Amino acid sequence: MNFSELFKLSGLMGRFSPDGKCLASCVQHRLVVRDASSLQLRQLYTCLDQIQYIEWSSDSLFILCAMYKRGIVQVWSLEQPDWHCKIDEGSAGLVASCWSPDGRHILNTTEFHLRITVWSLCTKSVSYIKYPKACQQGVAFTKDGRYMAVAERRDCKDFISIFVCSNWQLLRHFDTETQDLFGIEWAPNGCVLAAWDSCLEYKVLLYSLDGRLLSSYRAYEWPLGIKSIAWSPSSQFLAIGSFDEKVRILNHVTWKKITEFDHPATIASKKTIVYKEVEKSPTVETERLTFPPTRALASSLFSTQSKYDIAQVPVSLQYVKPVADRANPRVGIGMLAFSADNCFLATKNDNIPNAVWIWDIRKLKLSVVLEQLCTVQCFQWDPCQPRLAVCTGSSRVYLWSPAGCVVVQVPGEGDFQIMSLSWHSSGDSLVLLSKDNFCVCYLEREEV
């Protein structure tokens, strides 16, 4: 495993291009594009203000830079560095911006969610979508890029509109049986749209492409409801993470629950492997050193290192009691993700912030728990194989696969706290992001 040097970064904005050839990062108002393998500088663009969001087009030819404070989006071309595009929403303001799947249209959401403006880079034409709902996930595209669903709010009622992305014509418009629609997400096969209510109402609704209600699911009535949702890559399973610290799995045939996964504070089953991260301080006798160590050598000699031990069950995990009288309590399943081969599901229960739970979907059983020393900040599956990368705000990256798991210390001076990470499309490398820096970790295919 090899690591690049550290590069400057702001706003945790470091993104591999979809084709895997480039890596874009931001430093204040500058956009830096590097070659993904050599990290040689390819392009440097200067924007009008501090960049707050970046996104690659689907064909990796353009990069969008959004400056929400000024209501401006700038678009840069990799093929033609002299070409540039500026979209100014003016007094309407800007709160969100994204590419359409064809990589030639930009969707800007104005302040107060008054409308979504669709800008064409090819014809310079403009289309408007009215009444978008201010919710966590209000716009969703099918994986093949043919259709777009938009959550809407009109006359105190929730609606969903489905548009054809080729010409932005309205295909279907229907109301939803929700009190306060919180998010929408297409199944990967593009046949079913999941819509779910806010945390005050436990309700998941499943709609077909033509707007028919296929099924609705409700696990319980009065306590706080749904916190997170994830489709399996095969579209066969829908995982629903709830505030009651459980994940429920629905199947794609009857849309009924096939199982539910509990996240207790004590792991008692002998069939579950618990990997516990332990820290060990190196014992170095400085008197025996014939010369004073350099800073780099000292940091490697005296810094604490960690490794995984297999804990004996039963194991008590660190449980944090949520503060009941505050909004958005740290309770329930805040993160969940399926592996690319559909075989595993990784989850995090916010009550037990230092643990990652890995479930075997073939057996519908808990397979592994990773107990970290610090709070889990982010985890992401390798796009090519069942391999999970985890970061905890420390200078270490953690990798798990069915063969086992490892702790890898990022070398170098200073305090590099990894807050987020992202895989390369080939699964051969990872970009590790801290608040002020990033580096790239190159993996060999046989590792882990």
C-alpha cells in the first residue's frame, strides 16, 4: 500500500472523475485538476469566489463549481481549457446545483425552493420546474439517465413529478400519501421509486414509473420513524434504517419485510466476529539512540499505533445515551450501504458511534462488528469487490474484507485527520480527505 504526499484542500472537496482518469480538488476559489495515477497537475481554474460544491459531468469532460453565497455556477471544460461558462441566478439565489445524467444540462435550485432552473450548455435554453419541495433528497435520476423524479409541495400537499430527461417533458404527476415527504430514490433498475415520510411519520411508499402505488410499508406508528434508506445494487432489497435502532429489509416481490436487524449494545452470538481496535505505544529507549531523531523519524518512532484484536464474546460496545430534549437526537441508524456484489450490508447505529456492523445478506445474519477507538465518520464499499473502507477522524484508514481487516497508518508529519474518503472506480485507490489536506492511497490488488 502506497500513499501520495499531502495536498491542500478546502471543504472536503476531492472527487475522482467518473472515468477514473482525473482527480479534482478545491483550494478556496481555485479548482485543481490532477492526473489520477501520477497526480501531475493537468489544469488550474480560478473561480469568482470560494467554491462550495463541485461535481463532475457523467462523461468526465466538464466540472461544475457552485458558489451558493453569490448565486453563481461556473463550468469548466477539460478538453477546451479556454472555454468557460457562468450561470448567474441573480436575485433568485442558489441553494443547490447538479448535473443532469447527460452531462449537458445543469439543474439549479433557487432560494426558498421557488423553482428548479434547467440550463442547457448546448442550446443555451432554459426550462423551469415549479414548486420543488425543500427536503433532504428531492431530486432523483434513474441509473440509466432516462427519467427524473422531483418532490413537490403545492397547496399544503406533497406531489411527485416524473420528467423525461431527453426533452424535460412531464411524464407523470401524482400526489403522495405522505404528511411531509422527506426523500425519494429510484431503485437501480429504474422500475420502482421509493418515497418516505419525515421522521415524525413512519411510512415508505413504492411507486411504479407510471405513478401507480405498488405498496406502502409502516413498521410502527408513534415514535420517531425513518432515518436512512438504501437500495441493494440488484434492486432486490430495500433497507430501511430507523430511529428505533433497527434495519428492516423489504423484498422486491411482495414489498413485505423479510427480516429486521437489531443493533444491541452487547454482542453475544459466537457466530459474530468482533474486531476491536486497540492502541499500543512503542517502547523506544531514546538513550540508546546515538543521534537525536529527526522530526519525521520521531513521529514514526513515538506515535501510538493501533491494530485489530478479535474480542471474545460477549462484547459490550460503547453506548451513548441520546439527549431526549434536543432536535435531531443522535439515535438510530444514520448510515447504511450495500456492497457492490449485494452480499453484505454495512450499518452504523448513532447510539453506538464507534462501531460498524456488517451483515451477511445471503444468510440474513450479523457477520462482523468493527469496534473503533473513535467515532466512525464515514465508510464506503469498494465498487468492484466486497471490501469496506472506514475512517474515524484519525490519521488511519481501516479496511475490511471477508478475508480479514487491517489498520493502516497514513505516513507523514503533522496531524492528518481523515474525515471522509472515496474509492476510485477501479477499486485500486482511495482519496482520503481531511479539513485542510488530502492524499491518495494506492492499494495492490491482493491486499486485505
